[in-house]
Amino acid sequence: MLTPQAATAPGTVKDLVTVIAQSLVDNPDSVSVGEVSSGQTMVLELRVAKTDIGKVIGR
């Protein structure tokens, strides 16, 4: 279980999602991950090239 400190450590989860997404797509340079935090909730927004959307969703 993640502690509140581990969950909010700068870049850890975001970096992991970035690395995983880049390994799945044909255009790794187009991968971007954004963070939106509100209270105890953090939402990661993943953006990839239009041609790579199926590769990310389908896996």
C-alpha cells in the first residue's frame, strides 16, 4: 500500500506511466503525461499520437 508521501513523491508514478506508454507506442516522442491533483485524488492524463491510441487502450 502506498503511503501519502509515496503517492505524492515528485514524478514517481508519472515517470512509470511515461515509460510504460513509450514502450507500447510507435511514436514514443509524442507521449506526454500530465497530473491533475485535487485533495487526495491524483489523475494522470496520458496523451499519445492519434495512430497509437489503439495500442495503449488495447493493452
